[in-house]
Amino acid sequence: MAEVPGFFQPRVRAQLADFRPVTPAAVGGSRPPTPPALLARAQKQYARGVDHARADRWREALRFFEEAARCAPDQPNYHYVHGVALCRHDRFDEAIGAFRLELEVTPDHAPSLTEIGTCLARTGRAGQGISFLRRGLARMPNLPLAQFSLGLALLTERRPKEAIGAFDKALALDGAYADGYRMRGLALTMEGEHDRAVDDLQAAAALDSRNHRALLDLGLSLGANAREQQAARLFEMAAKVAPDIALPQYVYGNFLINHRLFEVGLRYVDRAIELDPLQPEPYVGRGFGLLGQGRIDEAVAAYRRAGELKPESAQIAGTLLFALQHYPGVTKQDLLDAHKRWAALYRPAAPRDKFGFSNDPDPTRKPRLGIVSADMHRHAAAFLTLRAFEQLGALGYEIYCYKTDRKREDDDFSERFKAAGKFWRDVSDLEDAALAALIEEHRIDILFDLAGHTAGNRLSVFAQRAAPIQLSWAGYVGTIGLDTYDGVIADPVEIPPQDDEFYVEPVVRLPDCYVCYHPPTKAPDVGPLPALAKGSITFGCFNRPAKINAEVGRAWARIVEQLPGARILMVYGGLNESATQKALYDVLEKGGLSREHVELVGGAEQPILLDAYANRVDLALDPFPYSGGVTTLEAMWMGVPTITFVGDTFAGRHSATHLTAAGLSDFCAQSIDDYVALAVDWARRPEDLAALRAGLRDKVAASPLNDHVRFGQNLSSALSELWTGWCDRGRAHEAGGAEAAA
């Protein structure tokens, strides 16, 4: 006879007060074989008992199981299910008797041994119960409730360390078992491991009713407080607890995608879309996942589908903006129109008058500066702005730093921002009104946005205007779309004068380069050109897969086909995933570039990239229409120049402005044909390339890119001009108001 499924085992309540002593039941002896007629009756009774048990009708199930065991006491499993039913009615001593009878029929029956131990523990005999539980688990360890009962018994006996081990096993087998977290939390508290205890008790609270919304809410709270591992666990539980509900599938998938686990993340997001195809958010998550795999056409289609489903949502409209920067064929007008559409949806009310602030309109004083950013640590935005702010501090500017994402850990760059500034505060928890009030309290004159439409932004604060002058700089690639910005900082290459009409903001054009580069602090020495020893050229591209498209693949194919043995090395986070590799290979092959010429390596840490430049790469190839930024700068620092096709958009001109500032404008191609020819020409001149490599770091170090004093003076002059203009117009504004009042 088949054994009753494990879900018939009783779930043990997790209060120690429930353990109460009663008198043990008598144990029956051996039985002769059951006559056929009685066996047939017993089988019918057993089957009817199973039906009632499956329907959770345990009173009826007990009656039929008891009769089955009475009719055929020699049959395996009959006494066991009788004992389970007795436990459902809290008749624990009688249940112990039934389980002992099962052991006479089936010696060492593991479920019966563990149930005896559980019953003994529940009736105040935890010490006796432990031995039975361990005997049963030694034979069948994959019983989560028995592992839990063992932990509970050990905890009752004041053996918390051993109890934690048992609870660990129970939760490994059943990760959605609330009582397991609760009791392990108590055991951890007894051991003084309070942080872990809090995690467990919070998880238990969320799991009590298997409420996936509670799990998600708690996971989001933990994630916002930089407790990523705990959040991941709760999101995964929610997805498993509610496999046929779209929301937890989307949340867990989106979490995985945000941590560059694109392949598995997309599976969950796609499941959410399958379950509820009319919800827009899963399409947004899908867009991010596809973007991470370099599938730009599909990504843009996903974002657009989300916008169709919720056309009134500014948040969803905003997710398309960054993706569009990567889209082949996108024009400056396309980008301006999309950003204006977003802005029309986004601003909830009219912004504050820029002359409605009480800041002292004295053009002779230095304006007070504020920085709003999630990236004041070792991040691309900081590599482009930190030295400039340090120089402004040295020139006497007061700088106030507002950190907008607590999940970003402070590091040595953060400490330098703090040292350069007068004030530093994590404002992640502040609502928009409170943050705007704090900025006004500090009398900030010029407020910098270093995020734009990227993670950790506080665009809503800039939309309502929090300072007299607001500037976008270095964190985004082009216009924000809001008319509350008084400038976007650029240079003549990044935004040529004829392109001003494609920006909502006025262009603040610096003379050399719009950023001040901070070279790597621990860069390896520039090595000899690898091609001299290898005999063939290795191109490098360490940009994210989203920047790669079929047109790039087509240009690269034209290059390598002219250079025997040429290869292209690509290094980026997420490229270790097989599905992401396949997606990127497919994109390149669509352009005609065979995967045999391409090597993909996963890794985004700066030391990995710098080492690859130093020892493997001869010449870098820029993607388009979204070019490299810090990647191009790092390549030059390691002696590797970049061939770039200069685009029309802000994102398409990063490399061009950096190369020009470093004195390498001849690496800037104005057409794809020139791009291909330039790459082939340099590859065929390895001696010239080696000579350039040997002196390139010094060349960059001596260029305006690396001259923080010169850059600081240029930026200071631009800020002074903006400030003087505001002061002059502010006084005129006040005078006009006074005349009107008179």
C-alpha cells in the first residue's frame, strides 16, 4: 500500500507553552495476517480516509483510518495515518501508540519515529523526543517539519546552537515556513546574533499567511536599506509562493535583472507577462533585461508597449528615454520630442519662480553650490566631476552634498566629496518637499544634477525648482526635457553650436572639455603592444552590450575581414551568462560578424578592464550610435586609442570630445567607411601604434582632460557668469515688482 503523502503530517505549532505532559498510550503486539475479506474492507476504509484527509475533513478521516487499522493491523502505513489523524485532534499519547504499532509492522519507519519524537516534545518530554527525531531523520533527512520539531525540542532543552542547525535544515527544505524563521530567530537571539534574528523574525511576520504582498513589501523595504541578500530571499519566496500571480514574478525577475542576472530574470518577467499581459511594469522590466543583453530593438519595443498600456504614466515614459539613446537611426529631433513628451506628463504643477528665492543677489560673492547625486563614490559620474568640485572648493566655493541612494556604499571618493564640501547628508528618506526645503534652508544658489534620467535621480525636486539656478552635468546624455534647468554643461565637440535647438536647456559650453577626468588610482603600467609579440591585432570594446547593434557588427566584420587573425575582445558585466552571450553573438552575426572572431568575457571591475587593456588590447573600437565615455578615457590611460564614429547625439559624441581634448582628433571618423578605413590603417601600422601607446598616458596627463586647475577656472568662470546674470535679472525683477506695487 502506498504511503500517505507528506502533507498529512501535522504542522507543529510554534509556541513552547503548547508542550504539556499526558500519560503514554499502551503499545499493541504482533498481529497475524489479515483475512482477505477483512483486508478488502480495510482497503476501502483506508481509501475513504484518504479522500476525507485530502479535503481537510479530519474528523471523518480519523474514523475511517481507525477502522482500517483495526481490520488490517498487519498492513504498512495504516497505523501511521491513524496516528496522523489522532495528532490532528491533539490526542498525542494515542498517536504515539499508533506510531509504535506502525514500527512493529514496518521497523525503523522514519515518519513514525519522527512523529513519536514530535508528540513527545509537544507533551513536555522534549529530551525523550530528541532521540526519536534524530533516529527518524537519520533514515529520512528530507522532512522539513521533523527538522523543525527537532529544532524546537533542542530549543526547549536550552541547546540553541544545535537548534539553529536543525532550523537551517528545515528552512533549506521549506523556505516559506514562517514558524521556522520565527523559532530560528529566537534561537539566534539566545546566541546573541541579533541582526540575523531580526531578519528571521521579519521574514516570519511576512510569511505567516503566505501573503506574497507582505513578502514583497518587506523585500522592498530591505532592498531600500541595502539588505540585498535578505530582499532577494523574500522576493524569491514570493515568486514561489504565488507562481500563478504576475506581480511577484515581475518583482523577483526585475530584481535579478538589476543585478545583471539577465537570463533568469527575463524568465520570471516573461512569466509575469504571460500571466497578465495588460500590466505595463513587466514590459519595463523586460526592456531593462533585453537592454542588458544588447537586444536593443526588442528592448525599445518592450518599453513602447508599456507606454501604450499606460500612456498617462510619466514614470513609464521615462524608461524609454535612456534606451532610445542606443537605438540605431535615432535622431536629435527624436530624442528632443521624446523628452518633451515625458516632461509634459511629469510635472505635477507649475514650478517655483526662479526669482522667488530669498538668496542674496550679490554678484560679487561666490554662489553656494549643491550637488544632488546617488553617485558620489567610485562611479563614472564621479570620475568625471570629483576633481572639478575639489578645485571649486579650493577656490572658495561652499559645496553641499545631497546623497540620494543609501544602497550606494561610501568609499574613498565619497570621503573626498565630504572633504571638499561643507555639508554631506544622505537624503534618501526625505520626501521631495522636505529635500527642497533643506536645499532652500542652506540657501543653495546653483544646484547640480549628476543623474538625469538614471538610477537614484531626484528629477521631481528639480521639476519643482529647488534653487535659483539648476544645472545638468555629466550624469546623463543630453537634454533632460524640463524647462526648470538653467543649463546643461557641455563643450563645442559634445554639443556643437548648431545643435542648441535640440536641447530644452541653455547650453553652458566650456572651452576644452565638459568634464575633468580622474585617472585610475591603481592602474598597471602600460605594457608593450600585444600585436608585436602575437603577430595579429586584437581590438577591444569594453562597453555595455546595449551599445552593440547589427550596424556595429557590420562595420566590425568589414574590419576583421581585411586583417588576418584579427579578433575582438569584449569585456563587461553579465557577459558570463550563456543566454547573454548568445544574444550578443546573434546581434553581431546579424551584421555579418562571425562569433569566431569575438571573445566575450564577463567582468565589470576596473582592475579587470585595465589589465585587459594592458596585456591584450592593441586598439579600441567604439560602438555607435552610443559611444564610450569613461571606457574611452580608461583605454587612453592604458595606452590604447579608440577609433570612434562621431554621431549626431550627445551620447554619440562622448569619445569624440575626449579624444579631441587629448589631442587625438584624427581618431574621430565622420562616416562608417572612414571608421573602417581608420581601424584597418592603424592595425596595419603596429610600430606606429606601439609608439603612440608608449607615450599616450603622458599625453593624456598633460592634456586639458587631466588639468583640474585649468578646468576649475573654466567652470568657475561659467558659474560666475550664470550667477551674475541671475543677480542682475533678480534685481530687475524686484524693481519691477516694487513699481507694480506702487
